[in-house]
Amino acid sequence: IPLDMVDNSVDDMYSTCATKMEEKVKGTYLKKEMRKDFKKMWEAAKKCAEKKIKERERGDEALTKDHLQAICAYTAGGPENVYKTFNEAVRTNRTQYGSTFPFHSLHFWLTRAIQILKTSDSKCRITFRRTKSKFTGVVSKVIRFGTFTSTSVLSTLTNFGTTTCFKIRTCHGAYLKKYPKLGDREQEVLIPPYETFKIVSNDKPIKKLSDCKTVYILNSTGVQSNLDCQITEQILCLN
């Protein structure tokens, strides 16, 4: 898998249109998407969200049940093909965005959940990601993951793999606290599709990841959102 800018990513960060997009999700997309695969995933996460809303920490009052349901759905593992289908769609469906992209609701709620959690915790974090896949990338190149990417404060989650590992300095990924389905067991930091990183090195041994075949060190360089607010602008043009 090449590490690059993932140009076909659905990378909307809703920077100036969160309120308008929320109306569009509640009024249009959620109803439409509830007829498909997404329905099972969303409904399965309902109980988890009802529990998590009672456990909200101080400073997280802006997280609604919808945001928490998105975190629960994304971290549930559940019918795994839906999670994989969602990630694949986010990586590749740029041209279907605003039309046949099947996950507008989950993409919006998850993005906003990350952003809301970041407002009360603006510092950058060092996180780790282990995978069973082989990634290839060029040192000093700027890249994006191009999809929602789970990383952890812990370097010890070896069950996720030892083929390619990452040590990441993320400034836009959010620490999910106790809000994932499994609570804070995995100490998850979720990186949004639009964060950009520079590959600092790919050959230095890292003490905490010494069992990994390849380790990439990535440093956040900012954000790039090619689709930022494009749907809501389309809506305005149509009216």
C-alpha cells in the first residue's frame, strides 16, 4: 500500500458548514442511508451511545448522542465488513461524494466528534499504529492516511500486527477517552482523513516497536481538505 496523499479520499472537514451539514444529515442523508448496510451498524451502536452519554466528561458537553453513536459504531468491530466498507469508501469515493457515497452521516458525526474532542485538548500527541499490511513510502514526502485511522497512546497492542508500524505525532487526531465500545482499553487516538504528515524516517529502530519489520515516523504538518464544505455549497447553488 503506497503512502501518498490519497487524492480520492472523502476528506471534508466541514470547517465553515457544520451547522448546515448537520441539517442535511438529519433531514436527508440519515433517512436515505438507514435503508442500507449502515442501518445495522448504526442501530447496533444505539445502546452503547445511550450509556456513553451518561458518562460524558466535563468539557465534552458538546458531544451529542449522534457523535457518541458514531464513535460506538466505528469502534464496535461488529459486522466487520461494514467497518471495512466504510473505511474503503472514505479512502476512494471522492467523486461519489454528495451523490452515491453511502456514509455521509457516519463521516459527518465522526469528523465532528474528533473536532469537538480536540477543542478541549488542543495539544499534539505521540501515538502508535501497528498493521499487518505492507506500506511503502518515501522519506520527506507529505502524505495522508485518507481515511479515519485508529492509533493508540500504547505501543504494545501487538495483536494489530508487526508488518508495518508507525510512530506518529498527530495534532488533529482526538483521544477518544472512554467513549469507544471497549472503553479506554486501547487508549485510542482517532486521526481524521484530512490530516497531513511528513515521513521523517522509515529505517530507524524504535525501542517501543522493536518487533516490527518496518517503522515509519510521521510528523503532522497540518491539514488538507479537498472537499471542504462542497456539499453544502452545492445545496446553496441549487436553491
